[in-house]
Amino acid sequence: QIICSGCAPPKQNQAGWINIEDISMEWDLPEGDPLIFMLNKRKKWLKSQEDPPEALSNKTDICMLVDNGFRKVRDEYHWSIQDGHIHVAPDGDTWKIKSAKKPSSPASSTWRCDIQYPRTEGTP
């Protein structure tokens, strides 16, 4: 059973069952995987080691987009929530950010990497 702490409300913190075979850990993914690319980008953007696309200047928007998951559309990967998106396309042996748009609604203060409003014990 897993609890989705990164999902958007009202699905946030809901529990569900998933087959262990369907769970991939970061170290299980092959080098060059688009998810690894995006997780590395998120980490660099949040630590101010690299500037995010101009549309994604808010760190909670970045978390909300990346943590909501992605879908594959042909050879591209799309992270999206609340009309915002990050589209990642192949670029030779690596990936590039094709386009980015901030979500239309502000991020909830309960996103797991929301720096402005850290979660306290007992807070959903």
C-alpha cells in the first residue's frame, strides 16, 4: 500500500494498493531515462544550481508539476497539472525542455517540497 503525498488535492494523501513490480526506484532506471533527466532538473532548480525556464520561477510550481507525474505522448514526455506543463523532448542522447508553462492555480502549501510552509506533525 502506498500513500500519494505528491498528488494534487483531493487525491493527496489517499492510500492505494500497487503491485511491487510496478514500482521503479531512481536507481532502477536506465541512464538517460527522461524521468531521471527531469528529477535532476528539479533538484538543480530547487537548489538554485541552475535557472528554471522563465515560466517556472516559483519553486512550488516546479514541485507540483514534477511530482504529479508524467505521460508519454509519442516520443515526448509531458508533466502537467492545472493547465501548467513541462514538455520534454529527445535531443540526441539526452533530453531538452521543449516548453514550460506555470500552473493556472497557485500550489497548495501541502506539496512536499513547499519551502514557504513546511509541514508540521499532524498536518495533512
